[in-house]
Amino acid sequence: KAVVSTQSTGIPTSPTRSKTLHRKENTNLTNQIRDTAQKVEELTEENTNLNNQIKDVTGQLDELEGDNNATVAALSDKLQEVEEQLGTEIGTVEEELTTLRDEVTRRNSAVSIVS
């Protein structure tokens, strides 16, 4: 005598019907597993692509940082050169100014003596 089971509705089902339901459930679960595995594969690939992009961008940033450091060093050297040049020029102008003051003082003295 076959055992009769009941569905959630409480309606008795035959063992053959139970097998059919289990097969459908198994098929559904198998499809869900396959779909989930495919999604995991897609997300893994996307993650790999994003990681590669991050590596590329990080490399570019490192390159730019190196370029910036080189530019800052070059500008710093140029600034020091300009400061030294300005210092020299200021010194020369101060010497010329002193010479001109001395000349004006000498001429003023000469004018005072004449008057």
C-alpha cells in the first residue's frame, strides 16, 4: 500500500505526484544555482576589471607624482638661481647708488665752495 503525503494545502498527494514536485523543486534549485554561479562569475570578472583599472590609475598617479616632484625640484632650482641673480643685481645697483651719492655730495661740496 503506497504512503500518501499531503501538500501544504493539506490535500493528499500520491507518491508519484510527490516525486514530480521534488523534481520540479530540484530543477528550480539547480537553475537558481546555475544563475547564481553565472552572476558570481560576472561579478568576479567585473571585480578583476575594476582592480586592473585601479592599478592603472595608481600607476598614472605615481607617474604624475614623479613628474610633479621633478617639476617642483626644477622650479625650486630656478627660483634659487633667480634669487641669487637678483641679489647680485641689487648689490650692483646699491654700489652704483653709493657711487652716485658720493658724486652728488662731491659736486654739492664743489658748488658750496664756489658760492
